[in-house]
Amino acid sequence: MLDVGQGDALFLETAGGTTFLVDGGSSSVKEVGTYRILPFLKSRGVRVLHYAAVTHTDGDHISGIEELLEQSGEPGGVKIETLLLSVQAEGEEAGRALRELAKRKGVSVRHIQAGDMLRDESTRIACLHPEEGKAYGDSNGMSLVLHLVYGEFSLLLTGDLEQEGEEEILKRYPVPACRVLKAGHHGSKTSTTEQWLRAVEPKLTLISCGEENAYGHPHRETLERLSAAGSRVSITALQGAVTLHSDGRTFWAESFLGS
């Protein structure tokens, strides 16, 4: 989980060698793709992103992906093979612009909805949300939710999902307990509910937000719910980038600032 200020950017690399970027944007850091995300990818030796997934089309989740798409295949850039969008995201003006930019740069565009599965030799990633053909009231409500499983390790990524979306998923799926949860909507008061935490039972919860942001993220009530649920919390505003490692059995976390 990169430190992109008030925004989201998560990089995944599986034991099978597949690379993912889930979101990449910021409302507080200018040119976050060029000056934070791209240098990080290069530091990891990443020349190709097999997938870039957009949970929803808010600028604090896609501004950096737009920059990476512009540079895809160019000298100094990282090649993106496939852009993943929900049908709902592509129905938004920003989503259509992303699709057209991707096509112009020779990047494949693929729809992903609840029930879809991505897998390689080591890892499977299931999409739990949004439901195909369903309309949502706002962009947060249509957020992609991705459940990653590698051996005994599991990770749940929730974009900016809020209470209504959590309840919808719980009605539709027997959501399994996960070792690590990426909290919805930067730790807002209206996400990461008690009911959701009872189902997910995270050992560690990740929150991506900017230092002293204007939204009050993460909200005190959310942190209290996480504490009551017995989850440790890592927050980029306090700890910088957070790196997780797993051998398929256990996992360990490191933060850039070491707190």
C-alpha cells in the first residue's frame, strides 16, 4: 500500500509473478503517478503491469493510473497489459475516458464484475462487487471489491465501499474471514461497520489517507470499531507505505516509517 497522500494505490505481486496495481490516485499529491507510483514500480524492477484495476472513477483513485496509461509502452514508462473496469465504472464519463486512453495506448480493456475470478499458478482473486447490471447511487457504491487468496493467506480490498455495499455483499456471499482488510473509503465513519468486521475478522487493517486531511480520515469511530474487533491498524498518514509479505501460511508487515 503506497503512500499517495489522500488517495489509494496498492501494488500486488504474486508468487507466480503476476503484477497488479489496484487503484492509483491522489487528491493531495500532484502527478502522483509520475513521481510516486512509477518510481516505486521501477524500484521493484517492474517493467510490465499485467493488470491495473480501477475500483471506481473518483480522481483520488485514478489520477495516477491516467499518468501511467499515458506513459505505457513509452521510454521510461511501465507497460500496462490489461485495464480492469466494472461496467458501472465504464458508464461514468471518467471511466469512458480511461477506456479510450487505454485503447489509444494499446492496453486491453476487460470488464470485471461480481463472480469473476482471476488466477495464476499461486493465487486467485475473486471479485465480490459490484453486481452485474445493477445501478448504484454514487461512485463509492460501485467500488470493486477483490478477495485475494494465496494458500492460507487472504486479503480483502474494498475501494471506497461503504455500509450499503458491505451489507449487499454479506447478503449475497458467505464472506470468509481474511487475514488483512483494506478499509473502505480511507477509514470513513460510514464504512468498516461492526457487522462487516464480525464477518471478515481481520488481523490487520490497512488505511490509506493523507496526513491532516480535510475529511477527518480515518474517523475515530472507525478506529474504535477496529480496536474492538481486535484488528491491528496500519495508516499511511502515520506510517508511510506499508509492505506485506506472505509465504502462503503466515504474513508479516513492514512500514516505511517503522512505527
